[in-house]
Amino acid sequence: MEKRTVSTMRILGLGLVVVLVLVVIFSSYTIIAPGHRGVVVMLGRVEQSVLGEGFHLIVPPLVRQAVPVDVRTKKLEVYAEAASSDLQLINVTGVLNYHLNPQSVNNLYQEVGLDYEAIIIVPALQEAIKAATAQFRIERILVEREVLKSVIQENLTRRLAVNDIVVDQLSLSNIEFSEEFNHAIERKQVAEQAALQKQYELQAAQKEVEITLARAEGEKKAAIIAAEGRAESRRIEAEAEAGALELIAEQLRGNPDLVKYEWATRLSPTIRTVLLPAGQDIILSGDTLMGSGE
């Protein structure tokens, strides 16, 4: 009976040892998932080593454990109430893409823990937005939106780098102004539209005046050109007439008989004349002369 009890105790002890060995074996390794890093903690103390992706043996077990930390790029949307340099209220929504420095996740885990978004990133982004908008007047914020984003991103990158958080990209998804400012913008736009309409009407009136003046100038130039044309025509006629008279006078001076002929042809139409060359000995009968008058 005692031998059976001893044998049973040995079997139970051996089984316990096997169980303990299996527990030790299964608790001595860990697998780090893709996109993660393992922070090794031994009896509450964070070690300097960081485990990469894959299979790792943890020795001694139970007193050492690996805490997985996600190092993939994450998206965080933060809402902030800010003010411009002229004290106008602005509501800004920033969208941040970031990731943890894989080589330094042990420091972040030791100093901040896994709730680093609420503890560090959100307050830092809100503060960066407020500090940046305070540098711009309200009317310049939309015009210089890219500049504003760059200022926020540079400030945030510098602040988060202290805790080994890397900024990938920042964007401003929404910028809202106060109701008073929106109404002021609407009134300004209405006034600008009215001013543009008045300017258009003034330009149209000026254009009409220019057209009228141009038409009058054209008519004036046309009248001057026509008058000059008529004057030039008269001048040419006068010169032609003078030339003709000069030619006639020249002919008359060179041919005195032509003057006599012109004189004779301008006598009464009933008188028949005959022009004879000078120095000719021709005698006409009385009948011939009398017949000339018939």
C-alpha cells in the first residue's frame, strides 16, 4: 500500500515538473507582429533593448515580458479653438499622420506609456495651431493657408521629436470663422459687387464717350480730307486752265494770222469769210464778193 502511494506521489511530482517545464518553455518566447516593436520589461524595469518583428526567446521567463508597441503610421484628427493676430475667433481641424521612432519606443513607453496620443500629441497639436494662427490676421488665414500649415507642422515636428514621435504629414481639413466675421465677409462681398457694378457702368459710359468722340473725330477728319480733296481738285483745274491759256497765248504770239482768223470766225454767222495768206496777189471779182454775203 505504501509502495503504491510512493509511486503515485512520484508520478504526480513528475507530472508537476513536466507542467512547470512546459509553462517555462511556452512563457520563454514571444512573437512580435508586423509593424510593431517589443519593449522588454523585467520586474517593472524597462530595458534598453527593443525587439523587432518575429520570434524572440525571453529568458528568464515570468520575470521578463515583452510589451508590443505599434510603430505603423497612424491618423489623428484634432479640433482646436484659436484666434488670429487681430483677436478673431477661428475653429481649426487638423489631421495628423505620424509614427513612433521604432528604435526609441522603449523611452516613450518608459516616460509616457501607451496613452501618448492623449497625453502628448493632442495637446501639442492644439498648441501649435493656436501659436501659428496668432501670427496671421484673419483675412490672411485663408489666403496663406499653406504657409499656416507649414508653420504648424514645423512647430509640431520640433515638439514631438523630444518624445521620439515622427510627424509624417499635417493637413488642415477645415477652418471656420465666427458668425460675426462671416456676416462681415458677406457684407464686404456685397459692397465689392456693387462697387464692381458701378465701375462697370462707369467704364461703359466712358467707352460710349470715347466712341462718340472717335466718331466725331473720324467725321472731322473725313470732312478735312474731302475739303482738301476739293481744294486740290480746284488747284489742279486752275493749273490746267492756266496752262491752257499760257499755251494759247504762246500760239497767238507766234502766229498773228491766227488772231485774224479767230477775229473773222467770230463775225456775224451770215458773213462768209476767207482767210488768205499774206503777200498773195489774188484778185477777187465783185460777184464773188457779193456772193459771199448770200
